[in-house]
Amino acid sequence: MSEKVMENNKVSVIGTVVSEFTFSHEVFGEGFYLVDLSVSRLSEQADIIPLMISERLIDVTKNYEGCTVEAIGQFRSYNAAQENGSTKLMLTVFARDVIFYDAERETDLNTVELNGFICKPPIYRTTPFNREITDFLLAVNRSYNKSDYIPCIAWGRNARFCGKLSVGENVKVVGRMQSRVYQKKQPDGSVLDKTAYEVSVSQIELNKPDLQKTTE
């Protein structure tokens, strides 16, 4: 993977493992597994972040629940087939390196840096308490002509800025990965708890095209 593509999508998270490994998929004989990481917020709440880890990085047959782990990698998306024949956008942190700590850290780490393109019209709204929010979807280039589609959410003045962005504009985003539980009503009338993942934006910058012309 080129250095430029790596710079487009960088994630660093430190938290506590809160699940066992489950098999995800295999590519060219290399197995990939999912494990959940609990990462604390300053508000003392926690985000449950799914890590995608290769069996070649660590022994996935062991149970690491309760261990403090740092994962460095990228925020990835993929379409998973559903039982009804549809697909669902799945989001994980694809770990390129994993570090274990002997003791708990006082502060967990959760940073995301993305450089991508607005691929749907941003949705600007206000809450009943007049808090401004904008949701937008960022397409981030990956190797082999692939892209990751990352949901982002901005607040306040960043929300106002993002709400005016157009499809195709290139932006840099800094924030944190967060999980959000919501309820979805099923066809039979029951309610199912679902978890959404997104980047909570703390900084955003518009990448302006280079208008300088070379002269002969």
C-alpha cells in the first residue's frame, strides 16, 4: 500500500478488549477475525469499537478479554450480505499493528484522520434544543481502486460549514470513532437494538484544488 493512500486514512485506538474473537472472512489463506474494544470517552461513557485483526498478527484462539490493547490501522467499510438478499454497510477498524499493555492506562486513545470526498449531499438539522448537526458520508480512496465509505457527524459551527459542502468536494477530517445504539422497528412490530458507527468530527478542512499553472 502506497504511503499516500495510508495517509488518507489513519486510526489509533487504545481500550479494553470486551469480547472473544469471531471469524469474519479469509483472503488468500489469511483469516481475519473480529473483536470488540471498549474505548472510554471523557464523559465516562464508552464506545464499543469493532477491530478486524489478521490471525497473522496475534493468536486469535486466545481470549484477551480485559486486556488493554492499542490498535493502529484504518477505518474500513465493506458490504455484508444479509439473509434477505440485501447488503449492509459494515464498519471496522482494520488493524495493521496491535500492542498489548501490562496495565490499564488512565486515558484511552481514539483518533481518526481522513482525507476523502463528499459522496452524498450533507444533511443539516437542528435538535429540539437548537443544537446544530450535520451528517455526511465520506469516500476515502484505498489501494486497488477501492474506497471506504465513512459516515461522519459534525456539530455546531462545523455542522454549519459541512452543511454547505457539495458532492465531490475534497476534505480533511480529524475526529474520533464512536458507536451509537438506536432502535429499529421490525416488520413483525418488534424493536431491535442496532449499533451505528461514525466519526465525530472535531476538525474539518476543505482541500482546495491547486490553481497554480506551470510556465514554460
